[in-house]
Amino acid sequence: MAANQKKKKLNNRQHIMARYGCIVLMFLFGAIAVICKLSFTTLVEAGAWEARAEKDMKKTVPIFPERGNILASNGNILACNQTLYDVRIDMRHPRFASRRLKRPQWAALDSLADSLDTFYPRNPHIFEHPDSMQRYSWHTLMKKEFTLPNDRRRRTAKVGIKLTLSDFERIRHWPFFKDIKGGGRSCPVYKEEHVVRIYPFGDMARLSIGRVYEDSSGRITGYAGLEKALDSLLYGKVGRAKKVAMNNGFANWVDIPAVRGFDILSTIDIDIQDILEEELLAMCDSVKADWGTAIIMEVATGEIKAISNVERNKTTGKYEEAMNRAVLPFEPGSVMKPIALMVAFEDGLVKNNTDTEDCSPFMRTSDHAGGGRKTMRQIIATSSNTGIARVIFRGYADHPEKYRERLASLGFFDPIRSGIGGERTPNVPVLHDRHPRTGAPITMTARHLDLARQAYGYNTEVPPLYTLAYYNAIANGGRYVRPHLVRALRDENGRDSILKISYIRDPLCSEATARKVKECLYDVVWDKRGTARALQDDRVKICGKTGTAIPYDFEHTHAYDHSKRRFAFAGFYPYEEPRYSCMVLMTAPAGSTSAARGSGRVLLNVALKLYARGMLSDPAPYSHEASPAPARLCASTIAPISSIVKKLGLKGARKHKSNAAVTPGFIPDPTGFDLPSAIAMLEKAGYNVAAVKGTGYVRGITPAAGTPARKGTPVSLSLSWK
């Protein structure tokens, strides 16, 4: 018995030792395999692995820089970057698991759906159609999704795109979300960040400021206006990040930091821009113009203070921001005559304004104001085609081709480089004696006809900006300053760049010549026979030149369209000490208006508004003593009446109160309030001010006051000083 037990123990020990031996052999073979593989990798394949590691370490990724801002002349932001967020709800989040939702939480979800339907409806027309609420409400969505198992629900539900951080934080503090403790992954609502380009003033000077787009690589690039012309400066410099080895793998390490783009301080004056846009739009609408463009420059500096382009949408009939025709060439018409007269004075073809010229029919052209002899002032005042053509013929009849050469000597065809995208140079054909392509001879008669037409603004194409630059030089005593939209560049530290640009060029003409042409332009408005005598206003003495041309139809008939006219007016004001120069050009039906009553009226209305605001050399003579009635203050919720009365030196004042009672569910009436007070009133009532048009005090609201509307409804305000 004992022997059997001893034998059994021996057999068990042998079996155990055999198993240990197998295990040891397995570990030994594994160790040998590891050592062999390690040796093979570190010795045989070492070169390949080192090459792969070096390749990975050399990989770099671009770091896109922050695009610079575009600022108005007073520092107001015209274009900037803003971080916005796409907000979504994770419908499969563990917090939404049905087994974890208690009765109070279901009630909170019901309140959450109410809030989402009110402020972020899934369908913008949810309250307009009876079945929309049932089909598209958040109540319907949540009821449908939360009856399904977690793994069968939709992944996310979009709350809104391009929302602000305040929107996101407000959503996080709504019912249900605010009861969730912790942050990060524990909250079912999350955001995706986007950097977008915004324009706080909307379409104001839209094509002069420009717009941007994102290319396939993710780079933000300008495609119009300053955004395009100065894209390389606004964009900045791309940084680089490379791969570095970390304890837990590879990570991006900033090797070359990105450099933020320059801020562009433009010359745009927001107040003048607003006035110009309002007047141009009103005039185009009244005469049913196809389009209109206008530019205002500061005479002394050449700074473009305002530029506006509008065009009638053929489908809707409404006017919209159009292509920037201020830098595109058109036949200028009679606004070219003062420039031709300036050349004549400089060349000695005429000496004084009192010199006369025969204005009888000439080169197939007659004088619409009658023939006979006229002085230079009368030729410009009555816009005599024959008179200016005969004056130019005094010096260029024998060699018509030299007239263009004379314009070239004045820099007429040099690029202005104003900073406006799409800028073009003038086109004035050279009047050679042979055709430039075929070599066929051209008769002197044909060349003379073209020379006469060029003298009074036909057979030539000039962008309005070029025409205005030469009128500006006349107003500036013959000194030429290049029109420009950029005043300064500022780096990310706020320092002005060292980039030096000269906007001053050699004088176009002598001061005496500029004075003579200026006197001629004065008679256009203030002489009893002047073509713009309808623009006389003693408050602001303006002077300038009218121009009318028949537009050429390049799209359909490829001929002159006699049913329409292109009306132009270029001038400056005040006459005694010019502060601003301006040109207005519009295309409208023939007979709907004239160059003076259309384009010229826009210039005059702008000048009067600048005068009324004290923005010209002589401020408007306001005086509270002119009215015996006590001063009446505009309705305001925050107006410091006592301090205003004290500063104005008044004995007393009474406050004008507006009937602006706020009824829940109805849009209040902010008429008569200043803008900050009106916005405060509307937002307190739960409405969002989405657009503001004009300046001054509130004169209208859309939708109309008293209209029933839910909270969050966007409203638009119309402002006016009248």
C-alpha cells in the first residue's frame, strides 16, 4: 500500500516537471524569437525604420493665420473675424438613456423642447402653417427619438449653425441641461467652432470693402474690393507645425508661428457713406435707373470718403449692391470737356476765359445752345460740342494722334492703384493714319471726326474714378493727389507699418489754369444759361459739369441704345474752398431725368446734408434762439436732460414722451426714440433688431408696431433726421 502511494507521488512529480519543462521551453523559444526579431529590426531593417521615422518627423502641417481687420477712417470695424459655433445635441448620450430618465427629467425635456421651438425652430415657418408644428417641432422629434433604443437613434440633432458663444451658454443653462453636473463629455449639447468673416455694417460699400471665400485648402481669400486688392497683407504669414515624439506618441509642435495679417485703416467715412448710399438709392428708384455709381473724395488728400454702387434686380425690381462701376470705363460724355479745356490752356491754344471761339456746326456736329461766338466760360456753361472741338483743333488738327500722347503726358492712362478691385485704365484710341491691324490707310477726315468726338467725350472710355481725379486736381489748384482707399496698415501690436506710399504726383496744370477751368465750372451751375442751373443753392455753392451719353448695348443689339441715357455729373464743393469732390453716374430711361436733375441732384443733396451736419468748412448756423418755443428733446430712456440743458445754455426744456407701451406678444412702437433706446426697448420685449437703415431717430419699424409676433422675431428699423 505504501509502495503504491510512493509510486503515485513519483509519477505526479514527473508529470509536473514535464509540464514545467514545456513551459520553460515555450518561454525560451519566445525569448529567442523576440531576440531574433529585435536583432533583425535593429540591425538588418535599421535603415528602413530610421528613414520612415525621419520622414514622419519631417512632416509639417500649416497653421493658418488670423486675417486682419478692415477699419473705417474713425476706427469703426468694417470687416473682421468672429468665432461662431454649430450647436448640436447628442441624441445617443447616456444622459438620454430612457432607463435613467425620471419623471422630473421628462418634464424638463418638455420645457427644453419649448425653448428650442421658440428660439431655434427646426423649420423657420413652424408657426405659419398648421401642420408644421406637428411635423417639425422639437417635441415631435424628442418623442420619436426617445421611444427608440439608444443605438437606433439618430447620432445628433442640429440646434443651429453659426451661433455665438452666448447662444451656446444660454442653451446649456436651459431646463434639463442645467441640471447635469459636470461639463465636457457629461453634457449632451456640444459645439463645433468656425471662424467666419463678418461685416458689421452689412452691405455698406460692399464691393469697395470686398468679400472673401474659402478655397479647397481652407485658405480665406478675398475676391473683391480691399479684401482682394490687399489680400496678401490682410492674410498674414502661414505658420508651420512639425511632428515631435512624445511619451505617448507623436504630437504637433509649433515650429514657425503664424503671423496675423495687417489691419487696414481705410479712408471710408461711415457718415458720408451712409448719406451717399441713401441719396443715390433714392434717386435711382425715383427715375427707375438701371444702375448708379457715385464716389466722394477729399480734395486735399485724395482719400475716398464714400463709394456706392446700386443696380436694379430685373427679377424683383429692387435695388441691390452692384458691380463696382466706379472703376469700369464708360463713354464720359461732356464731363470730358473741362479736361480738354485744361489741355488747351496749358498748350496755349487759348489764353483767357474771355477768349472766344466760333460755335457754328463743325465736323457733323451742331451746338444745341445755338451757334455764334462764345467765350470759354460760355462754351463749358452751355456744353458746346462744336466750341470745345474747334479749340482742340487749334493744336491737334494736323497731327490728331498727338492728342492722346498729350493726355498720356498728364498720366491719364497710368494705373491709379486705389485699392478697389477690378480697376481699369481709360481707353482713348490713337488716331493713326493707318489701321493698327490691317495697315489700311485712314483718311484725315475720319481722323478729324474721331478727334472732335474725343474732345467732347465720345469715342473714348474713362472710368468715373479717373474723371473725378482730374476734377479733384482742378479743385486742388492743379495739384494731383491719387485717389486711394487705404490710409494706414497696422500690425498685430497696433503699430503702423513702415510701408510708405506716395499719393502725390506732379501738378497736372498750373494754378492759373486750374483757376480758369474752375471759373468755367462755376458758370455751369450759376450762369443763367448753365446746363446745371437747377442746382443753385446759396447754402452750399457747388460747381461741376453735366454729361449725357447714349449707352452702347454690348449684349443684344451691339449698337447704341437710344431708349436710354447715361447721366453724369462731376464737381466739387464748396466753390470758395473745395472740401470734397464727387462724381455720380447713372443709366436711366431717356426722358426720365437729366444729368443735372438726376446725377447732379444726388451731389447737391449730399452736399446739403454735410453742410447741415457741420462737415464742410463752415458749420451750419444752428441757434436755439431762432425759435421762441422751448427746446424739445427726442424720446429717450437714458437722456440726461439736466446736463444737456446746461451745456446748451438753455433756461429749461421739456421732454417729448412717446406712446411706447409694451404689450406682451405685440411689437412695441419705438418711433421717435434714438437708436440705443429703441434697441433696448425691443430687446427687453424679446425681439431682435436685425437691420438698421439710415441715421437719426426711429421713423419706422418692420414688422409694423402692434403686429402680433413671437419672441425672437427679427425686426428692422428705419432712421431719419427729418
